[in-house]
Amino acid sequence: MHVALMGTICSGKKIFANILKDEYGFIVIDLSAIFCCDSSIEPMEWIKEHNPHFEAAIEAISVQKEADLHDCLTPNEQQRIDSDAYSPIISKNTHRVTDSETSEETISIAKKFDFSGKEEKEDQKEDQKEEEESKELTLITPEENKESIKALFPKKFPKDYYLDEESQIRVEQITTKVVRIIKDYRKLDFVIYPVVDLSLWDSLLLTCYHLDSPLKMRYNSFKEKYGEDIELMDFIELEDDIVFKSKYQTWKMDKYQERIKNHYVTDGTQEDLKRKIIEFNPVNEEMIRPKWPTYFMRLAHIVSSRSNCIKKSVGAIIVNENQQIVATGYNGTPFGFENCYEGGCSRCNDFNNKQGENLDLCVCIHAEENAILMASRVQTDGCSLYVTLHPCALCAKFIIQSGIKKIYYYEDYNSKISRSILSKMKIPVTKIDPYH
Ligand SMILES: [Zn+2]
Ligand SMILES: [Zn+2]
């Protein structure tokens, strides 16, 4: 699993990465100084300097994986590895995503990899050239580098680092190198932070999380890291420049909204973040690829966006045993009728009516009803229904009559009658939250 952390300045990305390392055995790739790097340093050297644990971690985890595969797996799990190409297996302290290739291969790749920058034979010439060039450079130690970052941040931020052409080229070079490393070790678990422009990471299937915490706490944390003398207004200006003026797309949430699997909003303390991370389970395999119920319930929410009802948007999907969609439906007035939100249904537009009241006066057709009407019993018999709101009593009758055998819903509905009708018919009704 490859996790990317995004978010506001000093929102806790480093803490998050270390929790993934300690609790789930991830390898951390720290790119936090990516904007301030000396442009003369070779990208691989830069990565190694800022991630001194990196080489050893890859070796140790590769060996650990080999041992775990033989010691911890039940026959069922072993079978899953063979049958499901991207099924992660989570054990006590080691999160492992494995595929059909053997772990011997992982180790041999790990051993073959030379951190001097000569990963592949065909690149040797080019790398030798790079090596010769880098000999002429004076490499700075991580400590010196930290000091130089400290000195540079308050003074030169942001224009020299977030806005200039040269820094953009460096970010692209280092990102390309990191992508290549992760691809070489794709079976190991990596957490990368901060990820500044998702378009640079397109060739990896990254699981992205976004973090935010209170401004005051982030400001204090920034001062601790980079210099006591920065004023609050300078910090605000810096962040505004990054969010609203930068060429990088880190915080352009509108573009990457759907790729972010969770937003962690914390009170800024390490304890709060840790509790929220463990509660959410960021290494859940559904974060890589959703299971069918999650997938269909998310689709049902998209279907609900076509609703024209002023009271509530509901979406429904009928799926057959082969996980094929038979029909979709959303709620609203009948074909040709004025839309509910434009006044088409007087019952919905009378706000004295509460949920489930006076439904006999309602012109709107319910989402499940529409989905069932769009198909026929020939198609719906034996199917499952995914609906964003628990069915009402009327829809419960239609569901039974259409031969639907299973119901998944997201939000509760105030109807004892529909629950008792469905339970009388022994139709399993399961509440699911596709976002957790
Ligand atoms: Zn309506
Ligand atoms: Zn209904």
C-alpha cells in the first residue's frame, strides 16, 4: 500500500507518517524539504540524506515479509494471496500488500537495488555521468541541511521556493525518482509526505489522505521547526501564497477531491491524530480498492445527485448476482411533471410535513420505486438493492414484489412498518457507510 499525505503547513503529516511506520510497518519517505533543496544535489542523494533510515528499512521489511509469509498465514490467507492479485493482509505490526509474485522476488529486487543510483544496467552510463558530475559538488550533511532550511524558510518563503521555475524542476526530478523507487519495491508499504502535485504521481496508485488542524497550533509548530522570529501575519501570508498562488496543486482540493480517501481534522495534538488514525484504519484494503457494497453505495450517492426533490435526494441501484447493475433510480416528480424543487409537489414543498408523513399526497416517486419501475421482475428477481435511505413501507412492498433478496442502505428512516414488513419476509437489511 502506498499512502500519500497532503494538507496545510504543519498539520501533522510527519506524526501521521510515523504512526504508519510504528503501527503498520510502513517505510517513510520525507519530502518536507523538497522546495528548499540545493539545486546542485543529485535527486537520489537528496532522498538518501533526508531519509537516512530508508535503505535499512527496505532491507529489514523485505526480510520480515519473507518470514511472515511462512509463519503467520492461515491456509485461507495463503489461498487469497494466490487468487486475489491485490489483496492486502494485515498482521499485528506489519501491514503487507502482496501479489501473486513470490516474496523471494521482492528480496532479490531489494538486494539488487544499489542506492548509489545504479538501479538498472541500461541506466549505468547516464548514472556514471551523473556520478561524475556529483563528485564535483559539496554535499551537505542532514544537520547542515536542517540548519540551512531553518535559515531560509522565514526569509525566502514563499516566492523563491513555491513560485520559481527552478524549484518546480527540482520537485519534478525528485518526485520522478521516488516514483521509480516505489515501483521497484511496489510490494512494500510506503508513506510519502508532503505530496505537492498529484499529477506528478499519476503512475502510482496512491491512497491519499488530507490533514488539517487549528491555525494557532500549526503556527506554533512552524515557529518551533523553522524559526522563532516569524510573525503570525507572515505565516498567514505564506500559507495564502501556497494555497492561492502556487503552481503546485497540493491544496487545490476541487481537482483531487475524489482521490482523497479521508480528511483528518484534528485538534492539533498527537494523541487526537493517533486516535483518529487508528479509528479510521487507514490501511483498510478498501482504501486501495473498494469492495462491491462500498462501490455500489458510493454509486448510489452519485445517482442521488440527479434527484429533483426539494426534501431529500435519494439514489438506488439494483444489482444482480454477477454484480452487474440492472437499474438505477432517484427520487422526484414523474416524467413531464414540474420538478419538485420548482414547486411540482405541494406535499414536499409544505415544510410542516415531516419525514414519512402524508406520503399519499406526495407526487414524488421514490428512488427504489423508480429503479424497480425501470426494470421488471424478470430482471430484479434475486437481486440486491443499494439505497442511500432506508426504504419506506410502500417501497418495502415493491421490493418484496420485485423479488429483491438483499437490501443495503446508508441512512436511517423513521418507519417501523417498513422494517417489520421486510423482517417478516426475512429480507436481510444491512446498514453500510461507504466512506469509513
Ligand atoms: Zn419531492
Ligand atoms: Zn419509498
